[in-house]
Amino acid sequence: MRLGINLGYWGLGMDADNIAVAQEADRLGYSVCWAAEAYGSDAATVLSFVAARTERIDVGSAIFQIPARTPAMTAMTAATLDTLSGGRFRLGLGVSGPQVSEGWYGVKFDKPLARTREYVEIIRKAMSRERLVHEGAHWTLPLPGGPGKPIKLTVHPVREHIPLYVAAIGPKNLEQTGEIADGWLGIFFAPEHAALSLDPLKAGRAKAGKSLEDFDLCPTVTIAVGEDIKAGVDSQRSYAALYIGGMGSKEKNFYNQLARRMGYEQAADEVQEKYLAKDYAGAAAAVPHDLIDATSLVGDTARIADRMQAYADAGVTTLTLAPAGFTLDERIQALRTGVEALERAGLA
């Protein structure tokens, strides 16, 4: 099992620290450094900066938001980043959510599965450097009846095939991800509930005539190093409450729905109700200890090693650590502990 690092969003006051974290992860042999975007910093600019300051570690978008760019623009960005980084780019995609898609980008959040499938098809065609022709429900290239003509990408990426990941939570999206992508970007993944994600991913791989053998299972997990388990769990509460309670509307919050499928229906209701009422402290307090503990790495090196073994046994191939919200020293220590724990578990 490989390790990754997720820098989260840029512009939160830890920008210089983020470069130091990426460089330490590079030195320690981490496989990939991911950056995110929502409605602040964009991931492409951050990744180009990180790639310029590192030597070996891959850089990946977790995620490029599908409503933010046309598929051809995403293909151009991926090709450029792969070229600039010397073949170290991984393309992660996601539909975002209705509030951001419609409120920030002005793109209707409808038929996200069909839109994602078409988006990936167009990117694959563009990246193959064939002349781009596509007729679909969401995009038609070239536009009919006008001066447009089939054009092919002029940039030559370092690699013929850039790994493509999709962030997915719901069962149908997971199944499609298994079918059309090279890897999966997961969140709030617990080994004890692995079937919730892996069963639909396997079904999708089977549709494509493939298995999970050549598929990168890449969940992001928060990490808190220390002897005090309760303190470590508590340090993750605000993060969990934001997603379960506030990442989306009351009617459509994918993370809240995932918590429900994991058996935390009552807690999911309470967290969301309090978060949407702006009782952020109450929402954080309402997140179950067991939910955070099951979806995070919390404890000393030995305990984290045991949890890493559980993730590996569940089939995870790249475990991405998110020590966001800590001081630079604590984040660096989390990176080093991750390597020590991986070695202790015999997974390096």
C-alpha cells in the first residue's frame, strides 16, 4: 500500500507550510500529493507550483470540478501539467454539488452521472490526440452548422495514458467510476464498511471486463498522532461536521447520506440540523466518536499501523493522509509517523 498526502485548499493561511509538507512527503517517498478546489483556490495553479518545488512525488487534482471547465479545457490542463511535471500528474474529477455547481459556476446540477461519463469520454479522446468529435446529450463537438472543425491536442503529454480518478460516494456513481476510471477518490472510508464502496466499484469494473486488480483505491483519511485517542478524535470533529452537516443542502448532502448508510442515521440528522442552524459547536459534538475513529488514523504509531493494516486488508492501494489544521511541526510529524506505521505494519 502506498501513501499520499492531501493539502486540501490553498489560501487558508498555511500556504508556505503546504510547500514544506509537499517537499517532506517527496523526501519520505510518498506516492502522490493531492490538492483540492471548491470556490477559492483552483487546484491546477497549486499543483503546478507544487510540481515545480518537488522532484519525484506525483501531483493530483482531488478534485477538478466538472462544472468549472469544459472537458477539452480539462484535457489541455492535464496534458500541460503532465508535461511540466515530467510525467507526474494524476487527473481527479468530481461533479461537486448542486450549491457550488449552480451558485458559483452557473451550471445546472442535472444528470451528474451522464455528464461525468461524457466528460470522461471527451477527455480520453482529446488526450489520445485524435481529432475531437463528440455527439452527446451535454456536449457536441464541433458545434453543428458553424465554422468549427475537428481539432486535435497540440501538446504531447509525457505519458500516453494519464491516470484518471473520479471522486464518488453514492452507489450508482461508484459503479460508474469502476467502469470508466483508473482509480477512485474516497472520503470517510471505513474498512469495517468497505463493502458500501467496493461492491459497486467491483460491479462497475465487471461491466468493463476488468477487476479491482488494476484499479487504484485511494481514500483520504485524516490523521491525528498522539496517545490521547479522545483528543485525537475530537480534533477531527469540525472537519467531519462540515461535511456531514453542511456540505450541501438538507435534501442533497452526499456525505450525510454516506453516514446514514454506515448506520448513523440519527446522528446524521442531528449533525445536519445543528450545522444548518449555525450551531457549529453542537454539530461537531454530535458527530459520533466511533464514526470519526473508523474513518481516521488516530493514536500512536502502533495503533495507526493496525488501522493501516485494516485499510490494506480492505483493498486500499493508496492511502492519502490529511493532517490539515495542525501546525507545520505537527503535520510533518504526521507524515513521518505515516511512514513509520506503514513500515511497522509491513506494508511499505
